[in-house]
Amino acid sequence: MENLVYSVIFSLNKIFWLVIILLIIWYGFKFIEKRNKNLKNSKKNNDDKENIEAFQCKVCGLWSTESCDNEKCPLNN
């Protein structure tokens, strides 16, 4: 009778640790899957953006898209 009690306790201990290990693996895979999904979404967002053509004014150094917008620039006077 005493051996039966120890074997049942030992089996419950094994089942408990098995469940803990399975949960760790399960949530580990969920975390990795979520991270990979976020990486793919961020790559898609970066691909959708258009580049802006800008130039730097040779006189004042201001970056602009069309012409120098700096009021103090000698090119605008």
C-alpha cells in the first residue's frame, strides 16, 4: 500500500512537470511566431513608403524638395 502511494505521487510529479514543459514550449512558439509576424509587417510598411527627392542648398545648407525655402539664403534675394 505504501509503495502505491509513492508511485502515485511520483506519477503526479511527472505529469505536473510535463505540463509545465509543454506550456513553456507552446508559449515560446507563440512568442516567436508573433515576433516574425511583426518583422514581416514592418518590412511591408517600409516597402510601401515612397522616397522624397531632396537637395541641399549649396549656399546655406538647408535641405529642401523644390527650391531653397530659407529666407536668409542669398539665392532667394
